[in-house]
Amino acid sequence: MIWKFALVLFAVGGISHIIFGIVYVTASELMPYHAQALNVDWNRLGENYKILFLAFIRLAGAGGLVAGLVNLTLVSYLYYRVESRMVWLLIASSLIFQSVTNYVVYSVYINTPGDPPLLMVSIGSVTFIIATIMLLAGFRDQHS
């Protein structure tokens, strides 16, 4: 039971990464908190800056899509078969992307006038930590 619930939490996290990815890959301008952080108006930026900023934003979005798809693929695999290396891959891939996201958002929050979605990202981090603890507890129970 704990194993399946942990997988559900990981799936929710994976879906949130995919949503993040879709939003960022399809962005046509800076997010509001990006503009706040840079203290610029999108319409006043030169074309080269617009292209560069959109490339960075879309690259971050591609990372979210990949992280989310890897996450959901591993969750669906582990739902039917329990393999320790897949468990560790799920944990590592989820926590690495989420930790980097949390670090980047926190640094924008602390170092700029921007107001990024720190609470939402932090909730995602806590969810992955809880899911990891539950997954490891469930893994231990399945192998005892």
C-alpha cells in the first residue's frame, strides 16, 4: 500500500514537471517574475535579447518535459515490477531535477526583485522527499 502511494506521489510530481515543461516550451515571452527580476519590459527588449531569453526559457522547459516523462515511465514500470536500480533511478532523476529547480527559483527570489513561485516549487520538493521516504520504506517491506 505504501509503495503504491509513493508511486502516486512521484507520478503527481512527474505530471507537474510536464506541465512546467509545456508552459515554458510554449512561452512567447518572459514569465512575469522573469521580467520583475530583470526589471525590464518585454516589448522594450531588443530582438536578440528576446531570442536569447526565449531560448533559455524553452531549454528549461525541455528539461521539465524530459524529467517528467522519465519520471512517469519509471513509475509505470515500477507499478508492475520492483527492481532496485529502477527505484534508485526514479529517486535520483526526480530529486536532481527538483533540487536544481528549487535552487534556481530560490536564488531568483533572494537575489532579484522578482517574485518566482517559490512556495509551489518548495511544495514539490517536500512531496518528492516524502515520496522517496515512502518508496524506500515500501521497497524494504516488499523485500523482507
